[in-house]
Amino acid sequence: MSRWVDLFANTLGMKALSLGARRVVLWGMGSTATAVSVAYDMDRGRTKGGYVIPVPAAEGFKDPFMDDDLYYESAIIENQSVEWLNQSIAPMWPYLDEGICKVVLERIQPAIQEAVPLIGKQLRFSTLSLGNETPQLGPVTSHLTEEGVELFVGVRYKGDLQLEFELGVATVNIADLTIAGEVMLTFKPLVNGINPIGGLEITCLNQPHLTLKLSAKGMFLDAVPNFYKLLKLAVDEAIADILVMPNNIAVNIPTVTGPRTDDATLKYRPPLGVLRVTVDSAQHLPGKTWTSNPYARLQIGAHHYYTDTVNKNLNPTWHGHNAEQDFMIFHPKQDLSVVMLKQNSMAADDVIGSCVIPVSELTKLKHKEVMALPLRDEAGVPMAATLKLRAEWLPLSSKPVEASTAHERNAAGRDAWRNGNASGIDNEQLTSLRVDRLFCAHPTVEGPYKVSLGVANKSVSSKKGRAGNLPMNLNTEALCELARRLCYAKLPDDKCAAVLDVGVKDYKSYKGHLLRRDKTPFPARNAEEEHDEDVKWAKDIMQKMKLRLANTEPVFQEILYLPSKLSPTFEVSVEAPQVVDGRQEYVSVAKGEYLLGSAGPYHLDGGYVVFGAPQVWYLGKAASA
């Protein structure tokens, strides 16, 4: 069997990977690729052929920044070109164009409308096409990890796109769009099956770099002088919400003979720990003192944070000025991006300088150690200005928190931290709540709903709930056929409506339509029109079913993560949209408090029931030792 796999791999230019007695062809990397055979020693947790795999999580948590074995010699491919893949994408690009344009209309256009003040709501795409130029992929690097196989692909797009906004008589064209970054594809988990890959995760560890140019007809750019900056920021944030870690595109792949991958586990990977970043000061910023109002924007993955503004200062300090932020770290190769900006009262804020540093470097800092980072201007030229910051790495513990010991550890850890003992930081925790679905028999407010997790005065909310699956085999044809049979059965209307799970008014409308049709002489009837009318009614009913399910039994399949101070309890709440001060906001409509370790379902006030399960870990070096 193994000889056949090697031959198959060599023929297709693929890489073959052997885990113990299992041999799997992973993917092709060019016609010159040769089969790779790696024998995996399950007892020692590392490969004999040079690749290293960490000990499974069930045997204890490993800090990826402290454990040299996690990525030590684990590269399968290093910086390999994939011209064959670029050539393969070209014929698929017209089909991808339509899907990408749909995402632009549904996700990016609303973000731009929200970002541009006053006139943003009137902006609409009038022309939208990504053109004929395809993205260029490469180089490619691949790693074998505990989760599966990670494939890092460089992406650069500079196309002949056609993007045009309209606002009354004014028109804005977006041209020369360039996007450069690196996409990570994770094939996970690897299972025993005809298809050994249970799922695919697509994400960017760091924010892709985007540039664009604008041209306008009319007085639009004069009327909105900061439109470029507002537009770029809106597009950056929309891309981050879609594809920058922890956000991703997760695809569940059937393994045929193996187990099915859990959707929530595939999409919501747990963090490795928390990086606490504190901005200390900046020196030698350019400009005039009386016009300098600097502040810093910090970003790791999709999470960004702004410090307070220090007015009229070229050497600002942020001691005690809202300069500390916790970032959940999901991958060892993430970076911290810092941008220094100058606040303007009448225009968009100006960029002073920026810097990027790997998170792995920050995790090596000792307690209270300060790191000085040189800034670069927007052209990438080094500046005299520097930024000083501190960082504290709080890895995850392998043992969940027990409610009975929460108060003891909280008091002990807090006292140790106040005394400056970094090794005693064990009063931090990471709480996760898996939210599967919500049920409410008689909702008092309409959805779509969100579920919120709260711990120690901090909270995080889920995305909006969506309708679950309709009954099996329910389609337009089946619904129409069942409705016809009930109509001819001459049963009470309310009973028939209950069987169909539709409103009585909707059932009567179809029944009246059917009876009128039967009275029409057969030669005057049109079978095709009748079928179209039935399908239209059924689609409308099924849409109402989905809306009702979204309001009464929404599905989430989401995992929330929240770092906080240690607490023996956590709060679960349901949020619904309401108008507050003229704006629609999500507010709590039901909540309940529970002890750590309390498994769901969670019965809240108002008859709401949240189906889910929690898990809690310690954060801090003492906890993971």
C-alpha cells in the first residue's frame, strides 16, 4: 500500500506523509516534488524523520512560545513557488469574481456607508467588477502541527478592477487597488478515513496591506476631503471582520468513513494565551508641540485598541492613561502592529509613524521590562521617533478552574501581583462558553438575538443567531403537496395550519387560491402558471418559517472566549435589538448567573433557555508551570 501511495504522489507531483502505519497524500507542490516519508513515534510525540509534533493536548498544555519543540524543524515546504497554481486559478477567476463581488456588496459596502459621516448612507456601488487580472500566489510554506497541516500562501493582487460609487450627480472611481498579505490554510483535523482531512480553515494571521487610488467626477472629494482615509479604514476593518484571525472561513469536509468534524470547534479555535500590552511612552515625535496630539493604535489579528490622546506633547507618556490592553493570541506567528497618529479636530487623523513586531518577541520580555521600538514613516523610512511599551505573556493552564478554590486563588494571586511577584500571577482566567442554540416559547421582543458571556465586569457577545435547519425533506414541492391534501381533507383550518406549521392566515390564502383554481374550467387553466404560483407561496412560507425559527429557536454554534480576573461565577444573558436614543443597539432582555462548571442548558428569566457548555482555564506562568 505504501509503495502505491509513493508512486501516486510522484506521478501527480504531490507530497506523501506517513503518520505511523498511515500514509496520506496531502497536496501537490509542483512537478518536481518528491514523496516524503515521515515515521511518527506515537510514544515519544515526535517524528523519527526530523519533523516534530507536540504532545497531544490531552496530555497537558504546552506554551508554544516557551516550548522549542512546537515548530522546531516542522517545515514540510519552505518558500516554494507555485506557478502551476497561479495558472490553474486563471480559468476559475470569472466564477470567483461573482462570489467576491457579492461579499463586497453584503459586507464592505455597509461598512463604507457606516464609516462616511452624513452622506455615507447614500453611497452605492454602481459598477462592480474585479477585472481579468488574477491574484498572484506564492511563495508557499507548510508546517506539520498538532492540529494538522498549516499552509502559508503569499497573496498579491493588483488588478484591473472596476469599482464605482454613485452619490447623486457625483461619482467616485476606485482604481489601482493593491492587496498584499499571507493567507493561512489549515487542514484539520487529520482523521482515519478515505478522506483524512476533516476540515479547512482559511484566515490571515495579520492584517493584509491595502492601497488604492480615487478619482471623482463632480465636487465629491472636495466636499469630503477625508474620504480616502475613511474608505481605507472601513475596507480594512471589513476585511478583518471576515478573514483576519480569529475570524476565518471554515469548511467542513466529509471524511466518508471517518468521524464528522464539529462545526464550532473547526471555526472557533481556542487562544494560546493572553498578551497584556502596555504603551509606556513615545519620544522625539515630529511636528510642533502645540499641534501634536498623539495617540497609539495597537492591533493583533482583527483586534485593535486605541490609547488615550496626550494633548500638545512630542514626548507623550501614558502612565495610567488607558494604555493597557489584553490581546488573545491564537497563533505563534501573529504580529503586533502599532500606529502612532495625530488627532485632528477638523480633518481625519494623520499617521505619524508605525512599527510591527512579532508577538513571539514580546512574549520573551521579563516582568516590567520596557522595549523601545523605532518608528517608520508611511514610506517605510526609519524615523528618530521611538515608542516604548511593556508586555506580559499569560499562557493557558491545562487545568480548569474549580469553583471551590476560586476565591482562594483570587486572593492569593492578587496579593502576589501587588507585591511585584510575576510568578504568582494566577488570579487570571479564560472562560469559554459554547453556545449551540437558544429557545424561547413566547418571546416578548423580536430578534435576531445574541448571547452574551459575562465574567468579573467584562463581557463578550456572540454573532446574531440564525435560523436552524427546516424539517428534513421539506421543500417547495413537498410543502405544496401536503397543503393540497389537507385542503381536500376538509379539516378545520387551525388544525391544518398547525400540521403545516404555518399561520392560519397563510393557510387560508393558499386554500382560497386552490379552490378558485378548481372552479376554473380545465381548458382555461395553465399548468405552468399554477406551478409557479404554488412555488411562490411555498417559498414565502418557508422564509417565514426561517424567520420564526430565528426568533424562537436561533442556532449559533459559536464558542465565546473571555479573559478576566478570577471569578467563581459567570453570567449568561440574551440580547435583542432595541432603539436607544434614536439608534438601534443590543440590550440584555434576560440573564442568569451560574457557578463555574455549571453545565447547560441555562434557564434564564423570561422563559429563555440557552443550550451550551462552559470551560475555564487559568492564565499565568504560575498556573501553567
